[in-house]
Amino acid sequence: MVNWNLVAGTDGKFSSQDIRRNILTFIMKNHPGSLVEFIEKDCDSYRIDIRGGDALIFDFKGEFVKAV
């Protein structure tokens, strides 16, 4: 499970309830036990930084785009 209660984002604090379920499913499946450090929500995408790992980019529908 992703260790995620409230994390900082550009619009204040986010919780897992604020993010699309398929993004959470992707993170839990591909990065189990990871800490989500930061979330940035733009008008058409989400950037989710994994502590000590990649930054994950998702489109606004919650589909994985790429890791940077």
C-alpha cells in the first residue's frame, strides 16, 4: 500500500481521496510501499513525485503517461 495520508501539492494539501482511483491503483501496483512526496495538479495532468524515485505523469483522466 502507498503510505499516503496528506501530502503537499501546489493547491495545498491532497489526500488519496482527491486523486483519481486509477492513479492510486497504478501507484499501489507499480510502487508498493512507496511514499508519495508531492502532487502537482495542472489543468490537464497530474505529476506525482515518489520519494527517492521517479516523478510520475498522468493525464487528467488518470491514465499513466510517463515517468521522469
